[in-house]
Amino acid sequence: MQEIVARLDRNSLDRAIESLFAAWQRGGTIFLCGNGGSASTAQHMACDLFKCTITPGQPRLRAVSLVDNVPLMSALTNDEGWDKVYEEQLKTLFHPGDVVLAISVHGGNGKDQAGLWSQNLLRALRYAQDNSGTAIGFSGFDGGAMLDICDVCVVVPYNTTPHVEAFHVVLHHLVTFCLAEKIRAHKRVAHAASSIS
């Protein structure tokens, strides 16, 4: 754990938090996605972003998990293919200024008998960029394709899946906490400014 913390790029983490804060400021929505264990992290992070950032008197942050609707996902997979399962949802839900945050251990690198890994995540990230949005990645190992595609990619620099998945959960809690603090601080600044005027 200490090795991961020491090697983590703090700048990319700060930029991810700032990107999410900017999305909140403009009223954007954060869409989260992942595969396998990363799908559960996407669900968990969407829950925490939605609930833990609530600040009385401030607009609420909109956070949506794209992995929740199993009937829809199976229908899209059946008709459009697994590679498009998140992109097709974004075509209905996404607006300019929104964010896609994709979580992947290998960042879209590698393949097995089913083909290239996590192409659905890469397509979702590209869709965000092609439609005036922001693409954020949580990856591991060397960052994979997500490192090149994303506007911001936070890489857990470790080469075992359990460590990367576990640390992605740590990052999601850290990002959520920092974002909640920024939203609360924004309220204090706005309140102070209105008191002066």
C-alpha cells in the first residue's frame, strides 16, 4: 500500500477532482462505468458521489451508474454488442459538459478468448470527448489505452488486479470526500461574498 501511495501521480488525482467539481458547477452529470469488479466500484462511487456530496442550500451533484440496469444492458448487448453497451446509454442520457468516469484494472489493454478487453469503456470515453464532455479514467498497471484517451487518467501503478481494484475503492472514497469538501467550501465562499455585498 505504501508503495502505491508513494508512486501515485497526485497531479492526476487533483485534476480529476477539479474536473468533477467543474462539472458540478456547470450542472453536469457524472456517468460511471466499469466491468467485473470495476462495475461494482462504479456503482459504489456513483452512490457516494450522489449521497455524500449533498450540501444544504447547494445544487446537488448528479451521478449515474451505467451498470445498474441489467435488462437494458442485456438488451443492448444482444442487439448492439457488448462493446456498445455504455455508449448506447450515453446517446440517450449524455449532454455537453457531462463527464464519463470509467474504471478499469488494465485500462483497455489485453485480450482473451472474448477479444480485446474493455472496449465498451473506451467507446464511452471517446463518446464523452466527441460530444463536448470530459473523459476521466481510473486505471492500473501502466494505464493502458485509457492513459492516452482520457482527459485525466488516475493510474494505480501496480501490476496485480486485487491491489488495483482495492486501491480504486480507496481513490473513489478520497475523491468523493475531497469533492464534498470543495462543494461545502464553495457554499461558505458564496455566503461570505453575499454578506459583504
